Amino acid sequence: MLKREVETAYDDPPAAETVNPQGASPYMLLCEHASNYIPTRYSGLGLDAKELQRHIAWDIGVAPIARELSRRLDAPLVLSGYSRLLIDCNRPTGVASSIPEISETTAIPGNQTLSHEERAYREAAFYWPFQREVGRILDQRQAKGTPTIVFGVHSFTPVFKGFVRPWHAGILFRKAERLGHALVDALQEPGLTVAANEPYQIRDESDYTVPVHGEARGLDAVLIEIRQDLIGDRDGQMAWVERLVPALQTVAAGALARA
């Protein structure tokens, strides 16, 4: 065990926060980018407070949505307690985007030329506790034979490197094609553009939740990406909860009926 694992301040959050672990819903909710918290000892990784409010540090608006979905669906939820800039809980370790030196177009001074020790410490302190907690709940559900769909809650920027994204939301999936397309269809309404596998695609080299917590266990797994300007306040967040709850319930009922 790395000695630095215990070097956390008394007021630092846990690496993983679990809500409703015994929830009976078929959905297992993950919020890998819930927080922009960076311990004081990291000095904001060299970024000012305004930069740490941007999407580069977390997924804006998603934690309140995930918590309300957990409550309304009676679903277990695990939220990451630290900024994705320290280490990204939806990336495989060792890839460039795991501990980014540049996020979008912004250089991250505190992530430049890190030692092997520091990388290993961040994995041990902030990454693996989250993954182990998700795995623990999934192990319990699978041991009980509880039907389970892995569902990650994310947001995306309206503009990325100059490209204006035309979608309001996207459903990301790979092997769970039937469920993913069913959820896209269930979320369609006038004036709303919801697309399959936009603005990103699931890949082994850039994703962890779907390939590992979902597909490697033989579980259906999807992520939702909601445009962050739509969920920057409580009203917008709850509007998306009102859309998602019936859509998720309908899709889960259909998936369980086919099982």
C-alpha cells in the first residue's frame, strides 16, 4: 500500500459516495464526473477558481440529476468525489486522458511531467476506490440474480474546439444496441434532438464504465450525455429528470420482458 493513501485532510470527501446501495431498480447509476473538488495541497493544479468551474474539471449539472434519478427510480448510485482533472474515473489508467496534461485546449500545469509515484498515488487514492465500490455493488446484484443495467450520467459542452454541437442530448452505447436505441426513441419530443452515440463514441481506449462495468460482466450499459447549458440550474436539471424517469422505466420494462 502506498503511504500517501492516508495523506488526506480531515475535510476531504471520500473518493466514492454511495447512495441507496440496496435500491431495487434495474438501473445501477454512475456519476464519474460529479465533482470538481481538488484537495488544497494541489493548489488547483495551477488553475484559477474560474477555470475549475468549467467542464474541464467536472460534468456540470449531472450530480443533482443522478441523485434525483436514484431517489425516483429507487436505484443505487455511486458518485466520484474528486475532479476528473486529478484522474478521470471513466478512463482506463495509463492513457493520456486519464490524467490530462491538456483538457480541451487548456494546459493543466499540475499534471505536467508527473512522476510514476504521483500517478500511482492518484490511482490508489481517487480512482480505484470508486471502481471497487461500483464493482462491489454490481457483484452483490449479480450474486442475487438482480437484473441490472449500468447507466452513467454525463454532460457535454455546447461548443467543442469551435464546433457548435447540434444535439440536446446523446445516448452512448456499444453492445447494448437495442436498449440504447430504445432510450433514444423514448426521449424524442418536438424541439429536442437526442442522438445515438453523439457527441462521443464508446471505445476501449477512452472509456471504462461501459466496457468494464457493463460489457465485461455481460450487462447492458449506456451513458447519457446532456448539453450542459440545459442543466446549469435546478429548473433545467429537474426538467431532464422528468423526461428521463418515464423513459428509463419504459425501456427497462421492455428489456426485462425480453430477458
